[in-house]
Amino acid sequence: MDLKRISDLELTQRLEKLVRTERKITHVILLHINEMESRKLFADMGYDGMFSYLTKHLGYSESSAYRRLQSARLLRQIPLVAEKLESGALNLSQLTQVQKCIKEEVRTSGAFLSEAKTLKILEEIENKNSFETQKILAAEFKQPIQTHESLKPQADESVRLEVTLTKEEFADLQKARDLLSHVCSDGSWGEVIGALAKKFNKSKMPKLSLVNSNA
């Protein structure tokens, strides 16, 4: 297929149609996963579970199989999920996060989330990005606040840094990223923090040199 030969309008229309088809197929796949799991057909084929079947037989990556399996289980509880997936209001990553939170809620408190409550949460995260979704789920499921810091050296001499910022600190960092958009091409937080540190050090170095020379 030589896409370079078709017009801009046809290319746009084709892509939009393919995306709609992909969404419809996705929820149909989830329905099939649920039915296969309920019949335990994976066992007849020599697999110990649907996850093994999805990865070893169908060739999904582990992360893709996990998302589909968790989303399928949420779809089993809330059939309306199919409609939301097809429209694009929700995606597999969001459904996986919700299902994970529900499982954790059951594990820690023994309380099962009602269908009404689950629907309310799903409505809240519709058309939200990953960060916004995580923020809503953290509040809805009253996830504990993590304040520890972690500094870990890596094989290539890079360093993995994990910190917790207050709402105000993060807002300041977001503003800095916007102001540095012409410097930080990919906008990654690591690049932004590095650029801020370099700028700060550069502005302070002359003053420090002057202080040392007068000492």
C-alpha cells in the first residue's frame, strides 16, 4: 500500500476509520477473553491461565496481556465499559488502573466497590490523560501519601531520583518546564531539572568565586 499516493483528506478519513475500527475490535477482544476464561479453554490447551495463553499463544507482550486481562475483568463487572472503549472516552490503561485499585481495596479492607461507585469513578476519568486519571484514583481510593525519597545509581552512571513534591512545588516545576520549552526539546522532567540546576549553578558561580577570592 503506497500511502504517499493518496490525498490528505483520504489519508485523514482512512486513519479516523481505522481508529474507530480498532476501538470496536478492542472491546470485542475483551469479550472473547472473558468467555474463554469462563470456559477455562486455556487449560484444555495446556496453559495455566489466561495470562499465559495471551502471552505464549497469542504473542501479546506481558504488559499488553495484563492490560487486556484486567480490562476484560472490569468489563465483566461493568458492561457499559464496552461503549466507553468504542467511543474512546476510556482506554485500556485507565481500565487497568481502576481494576488494580479495586483489587487493592478488596485486599486491604475487604470491601467490594459497588457498581454505582465504580461507574461514578469511570465517569470522572473519561477523556482524562494518565496523570489526571492517577490523580482522581488517588483521591477516590484514598491512597496513602508517599513522602520518601529514593536515589539509585545505575549501570551507565545515570542516577534514578524519586521525590515527592507538594501541589505548589509541582505547579512551580510545571511553570518552569513551560518557560524552558525552547531549551528542553522533549520536555522530560529529568531534562528540565538538569537545565534548572545548570542555570542556577551558572548564575551563582561568579559570586562564589568572588567570595572565595576575598576570603
